[in-house]
Amino acid sequence: MMALEQNPVASPGTPPDVPRARPAPRRWLPPLLVVLLLGQMAVAMVTTAVRQTPTIDEPVYVGTAAEYLHEHRVVHNPEHPPLGKLVIAVGVALADPRVDAGFTGDQGELGRHLLYGAGNDPWRVMLFARLPVIGLTLAFGWVVFTFARELAGTGAGLAALALYAFSPDLIAHGSLATLDVPAAGFVLTSAWLAWRARGRPRRYVPLAGVALGAALATKMSTLPAVPVLLALTTLSVWSARAPSTSRRRALGRAVAGAGAVALVAVAVVWLSYLVVDPRLRWDPAQPVPVLHGLRGPAVDLLPFPESYRDGMRVQFAFENHPWQGFLFGRLYTGALWYYLPAALLVKTPLGMLALWAAGVVAVLAVRRLRPVAPYLLAPSVVLLAAAMLGARNFGTRYALFLPMFLAVAAGCSLVVRRRWITAGVVALAAFVAVSSLRTFPYYLPYSNEAFGGPEQTRLRLHDSNVDWGQDLGRLADRLRERYPDERVWLVYKGSGVPSYYGIRARDPRRVPPDEVRGLLVVSDSAAAKATGRLALLIAGSRPVDTVGHSITLYRR
């Protein structure tokens, strides 16, 4: 009412010298757009979660989550701390599956037995296990929006959220009961809270420690981010000093702030183990590797529970293993340092790559944004470098922090007030949305247009980039619909049980090649690494169909 009194609306008889009232700002529009963007992401993730069978890693986490609920002990899967699996356990508890308390076996067998051998409905159990991760993924989208909005305004927040919500990688892995999105999201949240500590350190320093501890309690691969986030906290507390504070006192407070983050983070890790088992019992179900050199003493110094440290030993043993990789048609043993950049080039929408580059330039070149550059770029660079030096070239899921941090940076490019920049950001974001929607609901095998789209991904990448065992249910439907009377030979790479879905098939690698006649069905990850008899079988067959861009059907 006060606004109307000060700026009355002109009537037809009002003299021309009386100013007209300005239209009220559409304050409802940004919240509506946030809801729409997160809503479409939720629909995409739930639709994907409903249709996909268990991927390779999911039964391990789901089985371990059920073990936490019923045994209240850390036994299996020590290489990953409990928090992410406790998130999954929320959904498992709601599904309330039957659990065979007397089952003995390794962690892979544990999950498959829960899903297929204990009288449960694997579709229902997997959907409920995936829902908490979907919810957490949406919450991290809100962090992306808020972070970018605080830096460069509401338009920047919406642009950042659009890139996040349409990211094929984030949709693909955010819809799975796995740990990659939660770990990356907690790192982003910690960096955002550390940035906020520049204004109110007493409130946000402890919260940054909670988020960092949540990351460490989800995946050990986030450990390289610890020194970065401690340094950023030191910088934030130093920047928040009063002008009258002496430099020595300000420095002491800054160091104390970093120490507080470290202490809170360590406490969160311990708490995650105590939630599972207040007595912290630890009797590993598998042998724990012995580390040689400096790694052994370094692990012993970690201020974490024994099971966490033994999990680190398992992780280092994985790093010593000569894994096979596949990149642009080349099968190799070992690791290529440029694998992740190459895979990201294939699997990131072209418009997103352009906006990432623009965002990095903006936060480095625009004076107003330079203070936030370390908070957005340093964690990304350090985590990417650590992932590039790892031994496992298995997918862009090891770099899911990039579409989070760089979405915020991309939104900040709108701080440059030029009409052509705004139009360019909108156009590129729309291009990203179209590219993402075109791949629905096959987000795991996504490739951008420059590399032929999802149907061509298998020619360049493998494993979680394209075929992670997610399409066994779709294969069963295809065989029933189009090939009901065919003799089927199957090489499936995944954790699902084909017979449960009604697939009756034999392994072609266990009989002489001359006996393999009919329909040869091969997971694309297995085909990418095919050698010996399987390679000869594929070479002597004709491709006739594909399922989900991850399984190829051949005629022999």
C-alpha cells in the first residue's frame, strides 16, 4: 500500500506530468524456475532409477547398508566409510527386505544374495535404496544455486542450476545407490560454507567442518581436498578480521579456524562409525593388505578408526593393481594420465564445456570475482589431479565435482553486464538442456554431439561411462518381444542375475566357437575388452540390435 501511495497508478484522466507506477517485480519467477529445474532433474533421476537394473557397485553398497541395519557392525566394504551407505540405508530400511543373517560370503555375493537369493523384489529394494541419493543430489543443486546467486545474482544462480540439473553425468549417477555424487556434493558444500565464513566465521567454520567430515566419511578419494579446504578456511577467517585486530592475532584466529574445521571433520568421521556400531568392533571379512614404504606409516598416523585405516590399505592395494582401460578404441593395461580429461571431453555437453571455460575466465579476470576463485578452482584442480594419477580409468564418475564447482563458475560469467553475454549464456544453457533431454532415459552412456551421441559411446569408452550392467531388465524385455524363440548366448558384465529376469542363455566362451549359433548378446564393456575367443566370436558375427546403448546383439 505504501508503494502505491508513493507511485499512484495513472488513470485515463491523469495529467501527463504525474509519473506512472513501475510494475511490481516478479519475485515469484526465480523460485518457480528453481522448482522447475530441480523438478525435471527429479523426474529424470526417478525415471532412470525405476527402469535400471543394479549396476556393478550398487549391490555391494545396498548389501552393506542392510548389514549395518541388522548386524550393527562394519564387516564388508571397509574401503568406503559408512556415511554414504547410511544414506542408502534409509531407503533400505523403508523397503524392509528380508535379510539372511546366516549368509557368509564376500561383499559382492552379499548384495546379490540380498537382491536375488533372500526372497526380495530387487526392483523395489533398488528403487528405495536409490531414493535417498536422489534427494541428496537435489539438495546439492540448491547449494549450487545459492552459491552462484550469492556471487553474481539470481540470474547467475539460475544459470548454474540449469547446468547442474541438466548434467547427464549428475543425473546418471545421482539416480544410483552409489557414493560418487554424495562425496562430491559434500566437498562443494564445504567450500561454499568456507566462503561464507568470510562474513561470519563463528557460524560457518564449524559447518564447513561438518561438510568436510561428511565427504571424508563417504569416500576416501576426498582426502586430497582436506589441505585445500583447511587453507581456504584460514583465508576466510583472515579475511574476516577487524581492521583494528593485530596481524599476529588475526593469523592465530585464522589458524585456529582451520584447526576447528579439522577437528569437526575428524569427529564426523568417528560419529559415522559410531552410528553403525557404538562399540567400534572390527573383524575384517577379507585380508587387509600390508603396505610397504611410506604409505604404511602415513596410514597409521590418520586420526580415524582402525576400520577406516584398513580401508585405506585396501584402497592403496587397488592402486597397485594393473587394471585394464579402454579409450578411443584402445585396450591397455595400466593408467593414462589424460584419460579423465579425454573422457570428460566426450561425455560433457558441448554447451557446458563452453560455459565452464567462460566461468573460469570470469572468476580469474573479473576483480569482483577473484576472491572466490580459490574456493571454486583449487578443490577442483587438486581433486582432478589426484583422480588423473589414480590407477582406475573407469569413468567420469571419479570427477563429478567438476560439473558442480564449474556450474557455479559458469553462472558467474553473467556478472559481466553485456547483453550479448547474457544471450550467449542462455543459448548455451538451452543447448545443454536439449542435448540432455535427447539422451533421456539413457544417461549413463551419454556422449555429446561431437562424438556421435550415446549410441557411439561404446566405441570410445567403457565401464561406468557407457555400460555398468544397468540394462539387464531392458534386455529381458527385448528378448521376449523380438526374439522369443531364439537360442541366446550371453556375455553380461554386471551384478544382475540374468535368470531372475527370465533370460535363458549360455556363456559362449565355455563351448567351441562352432557351437555358438543364434543370438550372441554381449555387454559393450565386455566387448571393449574382448580378447581371445570372445573377440573371434564378435568378429565372426553381425550386429543386429542394441539395448540401452550398452548391450549389443549379434547374429551368428
